[in-house]
Amino acid sequence: MSPTILIIEDNEQNMYMLSYLLEMSNYKLLKAYNGVNGLKLAHKNHPEIILLDIQLPDMDGYEICVKLRHNGLPKSTTIIAVTSYAMGGDKEKAIEAGADGYIEKPINPDTFVSQMERIYNAK
């Protein structure tokens, strides 16, 4: 059975693209368009993978990542930052906040699922 994935992403086009690619690969999805709802869904459903945008309207992805890691989420949960923040140090900042991996936007539709799976399987 495929892992359940929570996508926390405020941009509708990005949410559509991620959802489409993952549903085509038979993943079960949960969707949140802001950090507060993302935290609620994560704690209620315990998804195996969380795809987390860094730039969100209510709190940034780094703060969400820290909260996910320190508020009862299973340690086995894979958190992947999916973000357009691609400046020097951004990847390290995401990892420091608790992310297991980092995928830059714009995503490549041909390789995104395999990139995500590599990070998930490496954990």
C-alpha cells in the first residue's frame, strides 16, 4: 500500500500539479492550503510523507517543520520541503528545521515523484 502524503501548499497551481502527479502514482493525498490546517491534518492523520512549501500565508514552512517534529508526529514521518527558496543556505535551513529532504520549484513533472520517493526510501 502506498504511503499517505500530506501536501501543505498555498498556491493552487502548485497544489494541482503535485496532486495530479501523486494521484497518477496511486498515492492517497491530504491537502492543506495553510500551516494551521496542515498541522491539524498531520496530527489527526499521521501521513507517512509531508510535502511542505516554505512560503505560506500564516506561518513559514520552517516554523511548521519545527512544530511537526516537536509535537507528537511519528519520528518516521518524512518531511520534504518543496520550495522556490533556492538561495545559498535555504536547503540547510530546511534540514535544520527538521526536513528530511528538499526539492526546488519549479518542479520537474518527469522526475518529481522519483525524487520524492528517493528521499522517502533513504530515511
